[in-house]
Amino acid sequence: MNARTYFIRTYGCQMNEHDSERAAGVLETMGYRPADDAEAADLVLFNTCAIRENADHKLYGHLSQLKPLKLTDPGKQVVVGGCLAQKDQGAIAERAPWVDVVYGTHNLARLPALLRQADSAALPVVEIIEQTEAFPSALPARREVAHHAWVSISIGCDNTCTFCIVPSLRGPEKSRRMGDILAEVRSLVADGVSEVTLLGQNVNSYGRDLVRRGEIAAPGRRNRTLFAELLHALGDVDGLERIRFTSPHPKDFTSDVFAAMRDIPAVCEHLHLPLQSGSDRILRRMQRSYRAHRFLDLVSEARGTIPGVAISTDIIVGFPGETDEDFEQTMQVTAAAAFDSAYTFEYSRRPGTAAVDLDGHLEPSLVNVRYRRLAARTRELAGASNARQIGTVQELLIEGPSKTDARRMSGRTRTNRLVHVARHPLARAGALVPARLEEAASFYLLGAVTDAPLDAPVGTPLPAANVPAR
């Protein structure tokens, strides 16, 4: 008898990608095998995101496409999990009654039991729990690539950003014990992993909840925070070539983490530092507890401490109450920070967030005009940053074949720049190779594998003029 097959569609952030790998691992322990697409699969799982409004539209659109397949083959199972499931709960079953199972962010480990229950249930099985039963990393995983792994160091969030629904869906912050993290990373390295990305809604507040609950002593060693201690401990893992992390919060960033990024060879020279807005007034409305000058001080300290560091960011355009002056301040801070790359978003109204009840919601057409201006500026900055790398030799971790050009392989520099190189015997997935960078665009570079010695990454200098005083 042929094994049943599954297909997983993932929406949203790296945390969801990590959860999908764990869902695949759980299904494979049950005997399922991957299918090429949703139509061919015996089980289709949607791992959902609730951050943006179009996430709802995408999910229900894909569920509608599956309805005729489900009617033709009643044995086909349709599963919805993740953040949108946690938020909408029974509403998904009401809008799409052909769904078999709906589960939330905290009960992935219960998936086998829920599928067994669905086999004998007349209605969709919906189970949403409010507390985490197990860290996602405690479950088996099926990784998409052999050389890279996501590693959860915490789940949930204690911040109260008014635009964000994540704390209400994933709960308060809960950190893993450092020993458990180290054990997982050592096991991954033994399995061929050379790069890990540490995940948390707010990675640089790692461990504070453990101290608060008295589960561990407060850090005292060399005045390091627990997150810096974790980076140093991971830096001692033999065979681990690269360490990345996402996402930190500017309010919690400390100098010892910048020093760790400088001093630990495995920690990559890439920092994702979300700005969200350059207007102090809007930052207050967002309940982001830092201001533009503090943010720029962090950018300056990072560039002054970590040679060649590349800094990326997140920016929201059109937050309720944003005036022309507020937006211009965002443009000024963007120029002053000279970001190496940026993820820009139009504000999306999300029920369940505090921002929904704020006054001053803007017309979508105005938000889009501002968004296009900001996106053009960040593309220009990214292109200039990449152009500064031309002629240098950088270490690439090859990820696999280019998605757009079969003649090339794609890899990432330590500063997280995407580079496409001509196929070469050394350029195989998971390999670390030196490449000379030859051409630059806003979102990628072209290069060639070489035997020349590596150069230091070329950093982005801060403009001489700082953001104007408020």
C-alpha cells in the first residue's frame, strides 16, 4: 500500500517556516511522505499568518480552490494551523466546513491526535489552547535544506506594539533553557547543519522571564545579558560556521551583543533592526519604547563596533494618524540610517490590535503613494550598498540552484546579501566558497567562484548629517 502524502503551504514569518518544518516532521513520523502540490496530496496543511489583512484573503482563496477536490475525494484531509487559526478559531470551520482540522499556535504536538479524531468526526475538529505544551524545536523536523536550521530560543512576546497581534496569538514570552538550545544545535551540527538562525519574537530579551520566575540566576558574568551569553556559548560549538538571529527589539539592544557580533567568528555581520517609523509621535502611538535619535545611536554603535556590518530594517507606512511631516521624518531617518536593505509595508488594519481603535486611519491611496516613495528610496540605498561590494571576494554559503537562472547557483554572504554565481564544481548546496562580486542590483549581486583570498565586508558609512532635531 502506498504511503499517504502531504503538502504544506506556509504563510508569514520565519517562525512559521520553522513550525512548518516541525509539522512536516510530525507527519513523516506518522508515515506520510511529501507531495509535489496540493492537488496530488492526501493531506494539505495551511500554516497561517495573521499579521496582514491579505493573509485572510489568501487562506480562504486557497481553501476555496480545495473545495471541489475535497468533494471529489472525501478522504482528502484539509488542515489549518498557525496564527490565523488561533485568531479566527471556529470561524474557519464556519466559512470552510470542508476543513477537517483547525489548530492554533500552541498545539502542533497534538496534530496526530487531532487527525485521528477527524477520521471519525462528523464536523471539523477545532482545538485551540492558550498555553504552549512544547517548544516547536522539541518536535521532529523535516528541513528543506541540509545545511541550515531554524532554532527557537523563545516563543511569545511581552511587548504591546499597537499594530501587532502576535502577543495575543502566541502568548507571553517564554524562553528555552540554554542547555536545551545548545543540545539541539550540537545535534543539528552532527546532522550536517553549518548555519543556524535563532528565532524569537524578541530575541534580545531572551532569558528575562526565566530570571523573573526564579528558574535561573540573574546574569553576572562579565556584565553580559543572557542573549550575549547564549551567543558566546553557541560560538564554542565545533563545526557551527554561521549564527544569525531575528528579530531583536531596539529598546532591548545592549552593547554586549554588538561586542559578541564583533568577537565571535561564527556570528554573522548582519543585524536586522526594525525601525517601524522615524516619527517620534508615531512611535509613541505604536507603543515602541525608543525614539528616532536612540535608534540612530544604535545604528551608529553597530557600525562603529562591527566591521562591515549590514543593517536591515522593517518600516510601516500609513500608520493611523501619520501626517505628511511624520512621513517625511521617516524618510529622513531612513536616509540617516542608510539601511543596507529594508522591508517596507503599508499599514494593515488588523482586528484584535489596539491600532484599530486609534483615530486618523488614512485613505489607502495616500498610504500607497507614501509607500512607493519609501520603497524607491530603500531600493536606491540597497543598490548603493551592494555596489560598494563590487570587486571584493566574499564567503558564500551556497543555498542551491538559482530560482530564475538554471545556469547559476545562489548563495548568501555573511552580511546576508544574495549572490548568484555561475555553476562551478565547488558551488554545491551547503558549501562555503569564496566568490568575487562583479555586478550589483538592488536585491542581489552577480559573481564568480574564485580561489582568491577573502576580503572584509565593505560596510555602509553613515551620512555626515544626522536626522534634523525635532
